[in-house]
Amino acid sequence: MKAELINPILAATAGVLRQLAKLEVVRGRSLLLNNPRPSHEVAIFVGITGAQSGHAIYSMNYESALKLAARLMPGSDEALVRSEYRDALGEVANMITGVAIQQFMRGAAGVDLTTPMVADLRHNAAPDMPDMPTLALNLYTVAGLIEIHFAMK
């Protein structure tokens, strides 16, 4: 795992969450895993293509997803947040991806990111992910834990 691939995504995540959701992000523990499968109920899948290929997968529990969505949708009632949380998370993931791509372009990393896909794994199975070395990073916010899995071929 190269820092020039991971750091732009982490910086973009912290910056976008700080600006849009007024959330501070504190980096927690890191783990090495054998598979990038998400650990929690709600996941955002982003493909990494180009000179390096792989995945960045954000996951959080359902309650954290709702808390984050509520911060992105101020003034919305609980029913609206529950029905629209995937769209809200998709929009913030698109913004994170855009900021990260700008940082990649400045650093000439030779990679691109795919459009994020949000999945509620309580209702849908996670895509089958082949075993590959995966770096898991925990990000803590007052809305809850966000885990990011970076898996590169």
C-alpha cells in the first residue's frame, strides 16, 4: 500500500466531512486484513483504476449512516433521512472522490476513482471480493465509526 494512494483519500474524507457535515475526523487503529469485505451494514464502494488498481470501501453501521445523513440534511425529519440516507451518502462520497482525484492529479499518481456505489448490506449481499491484502483504517466522528478498507492488486 503506497501512502500516495491512501493519503489523498483520507485527506479528502476528513476535509469533506469537516466542511459539509461539520464533523471532525480522528484517525484510529490500522489493521492488515486478507479481504476487503466491509465490516458494517452500510458500505460505499469506490474502485481505484490506472497505474494501481483495487478498491476503497467505506463502511459504517446503519445508525452511524443515519446520523451522518442527518447532518448532511439539516432540518429534515427522521422519516426523510431514513428514506434518503443512501442518496445523501452517495453525494458526499462523490464529493470525496472528486477532491481525492484533484489531489491525485497534482501528485501525478496515475490513478482514477470510479463513481461511488452505496449499498445497504442488511438488504443486499456485498459484492464478492477476491482475497487481497487490505489495509483497514478506522476513522472516528461524533456520528460514529467509519471504517475504510484499501485493497490493492
